[in-house]
Amino acid sequence: MALAGTVLDAAVHNNADWCDAMCSAHGLRTERDSAAWSSRSRAPTFYPDAVTLRPGVSAAHVLDRIDTAPGGSVKDSFADLDLSTAGFRILFEAQWIALASAPADLAEPWEAIRDPGRLPEWERAWADGEEPSDLFRPELPARSDVELIATRRNGQIAAGAVLNRSATVVGLSNLFSATGDLDRTWAGAIAAAAAHHPGLPIVGYERGEGLAAALRHGFRTIGPLRVWARTD
């Protein structure tokens, strides 16, 4: 369907925008053309060194843009690359998801973390109590297109997520729940995204329990993706 393709393209580019924001916060230089987004220096932990932006991109075009030594990774946004001959393996597979609209009906307040001094608390909750690793840098909450959001219960951050806005969609990622209540967290994060960015479709990608929860809350799958990693 043409509509699904349009939303899928927007989701892919939105995710590349978020990867770019994360790399920029770490002082890394990135490149982007119609085929791919990439960083020649190793991207931060959990983030790919390249993201394909359209179907049919050649493996050579992607690999020429990145450090292919062990530790490298590529987000194959349309699940149509074969990087096995270059020593990469499929790390995981997932589904792009989209929600056309949602009510901004907040059952509990969600806030955007704008004070860099509060960032370690948010990251500690995101990391399930582990000490902050400086993955989420102070430059992120200062950006107008990025929001690290959270809700509190009994004075503590109980759940959170990242929103990143592009021209036509808002991305929802890094969702976490300190209480393990995924459905409550998804409902709250969706409502917060709708409240903060009214009228914009919400996009992202998920797998496993996260995907099942997203589908229960109205998201639909719009295409597969793979992440390849060089681990040897």
C-alpha cells in the first residue's frame, strides 16, 4: 500500500534522526545520503554505525561508510541486505510499527526531562537501577526535537521513554518500566506523545514482549528490519 510505504519511510528516517542525535551528543560526525545514514566512528553502545534509508541498498555501499572491525553494526531497515560474507551476523529481527492517531488522555502526568542535572536519575531508571553510563548526554534534553519523558510514582521515576520528532511523525523508543507494567507504560507513553505532538503519527520498532504490548495498544506492523553485527 502506498500509505504504508509513506509511513514506513517516515519511520525509517525518523529512527535515523534519533541515531544522528545520539551520535551528535557524543561528538561524532555523521553522513547521510538518499541510501543510508552512517557514522565512520563507532556509534554509542546499542546504536548502529549505519541505517539504510531505502530498499535495495548494496552491501558495498553500506560497508564502505563504516568501520567494519568487530563491534560494528548495521540497521538493515528493509531486511534485504546480506552482510554475512563480510563477517556480520543477524543480531536480531524486529518490526517497524505505527499508530496513526491516539487520544492525549493522560491518566497520570508525564514530564519531559530538560534539566541536565536530572538526566542521571532518568538513565538509572532506564538501566534498571544500574549507575548511569553517560550514554544519554546533556546535549540530548537541550534539543528541541528530542524529549526524554518520565512519569513518577511515590516520588521516583516509574517509567519513561524517548520521543524524537521529525517533520511528519514522532518516534517512540527506549520505553522502560521500573515496575514491569508494560501495558500501563505503553498507554502512558502513547498519551504523552499525543499530548506533546498532537496530530502526528507515532512510529518506532519493537520485538518480543514490546511488540506484543504495542500491538495491544493499537499499533500496526508496517515492515520488517534486521540488525547485523560484527562480533568476532
